Amino acid sequence: MRVRAPGKLVLSGAYVVLDGAPAVVASVSAHAVADTDRHPRRVSPELRAAFGEVRPPLVDTRAMRRNGRKLGVGSSSAATVAAIAADRWSRLPPDDPARALSSIAVAAYDAHRAAQGGGSGIDVVACTFGGFRVCVREADGALPSHAPAALPEGLYVIPYACPESASTSTLLGRVRALRAAEPETYATVMSRAADGARAFARALDDGDALGVVAAAGAQRDAMEALQRASGAPILPEYLLRAHDAAGDAVIAQSGAGGGDVALYFGTCPPAPTLSSRLLSLGLRPLALALGVTGVHAIFPGQNEQ
């Protein structure tokens, strides 16, 4: 049995999803592929948490790397989802796909949290269910509640590869340090970010492309304020310069930031002059489709791309 799961990009709600604000996450066309006929020599912490002493399927995540480094599209979550789905596929209820996907997502979420000591779970939701999802973290630590969404007509969301990789643990550590040392400053900044996240989710629901861009901009500005307060390099210098050149559009980090992937939000494609500027700053457009199908089996003769 071979199963593949898509990667993810966080479009909205980074950081504040942990405090209950809605996050928007998209599946992307870079996949992890699990094969139950093969087994890995080394087992990741996530798969060890999921499978214990049982040998897990081999998972190929090479499509989630470019030029020898990770893209930053949730390869560990996609690998965990793909491996669990491949192992369970023949035992899943064929007449109840929603229940089958939920069982995969819960198992992957539990394994991912056990291996990494926490996490929002929105990456697992994207890798399992696919499409665009508005997620809200549950107070009891369960898998986030989620609902499907769609991008409004006339909205352009374009991912770009950053010239450097991100260290999410470093970023989160500095943000947590700010929360402990200056709780009032932290609360003020995060309130702005949470307002932007709620506005983003509302604009999606209303089909309001301009509203999505404005909400993305409000969150980007809040992340810049968080960077100044915490010292966490959420928006590297090249992203600050890119945004300054973007006019009415917004260029922001995806997820925790610090590198990996940046996102362009606008109501028209980037102008040639902006595209040239982004290239000069080391930002390369990524040929990734957003909102692709979630985890699914690959049958003999099926095109894996």
C-alpha cells in the first residue's frame, strides 16, 4: 500500500492560534509518500511515537526539499500522516471517509505532540483533510476544530522560497521569553495579531479579497512589532524590504517565519518590477499549488504527481 499526504502552509494566525485565535492553513502540492512494502533504517521521533516497536512504513519526503534543504512545508507532519494512513488504510471504514480521516488525524496529532512536546495541530489538519481550512485550537488540547474554506475570487496568494531556513524553536523560545518577562507588551502585540487573524477568517467567509489582503497586512505589522519586542527574527531584513516594495500588496512570513517560505497577498499578480526586486532579495517563486487534496492512496498506474 502506498499513500501520499500533502505539505502545508500557514496563511494566517501564526502564534495566536495557540491562544485560541483562528488560523488558516492550506495544503500544498509537495507530498510525503509512504510505502508499507518498505521500511526505514532510521525512524523519526514522530513515527516512533506513532508505531512504538512496530516498524513503520518507509516515507519519502524528497519532494518537500529544494536544493538540499527543506522547503518548510511541514514534512514531519505530512510524513506522520502518510505513514499512519498507509498502515491503517485497509482497516478504515470505506463507507465513512470523514470518520476515517478523523482517526488518521487524531493519531498523527497525538504522535506529533508526543515527539515534539506540543504544537497547534493545524499542520496535521492540512496534511490529512487538504484544501483550505480555518482551524481553532481546542482548550482541552484535542485536535483543532476545523472547517473548509475557499480563497475569494481575485485574490492572489503566491508562495516564495526564502534564501535561508528557519529555526522555529529559536523563534518560539524568544516569544515565550517575552511573554514571561513583559506580559503586558506581549498581550498588546498579540491582541493586534489576533484581531488580524479573526478579520482574515471573516474576509474568507465573506469572499472579500481586499479584506483578506488588509487582514494579512495587519498580522504582518503585528509580527514586526513582535519582532521588535522579542528580538525573534520573524521577518528577516529581506522580507521587510520586499514588503516595502510591494505597494498595496502584502509580503509576509508563512507560519512562524524566520525563513523557509514567504507569502505574497494581493488582488493582482506581482508587477514585473516587483518580481525583479524579489529575485534580487533572494526570494524565488515556488511552483506549488495551494488547496490540494488531502491524504490519499496511490493505486497502481496512478500518476503520483
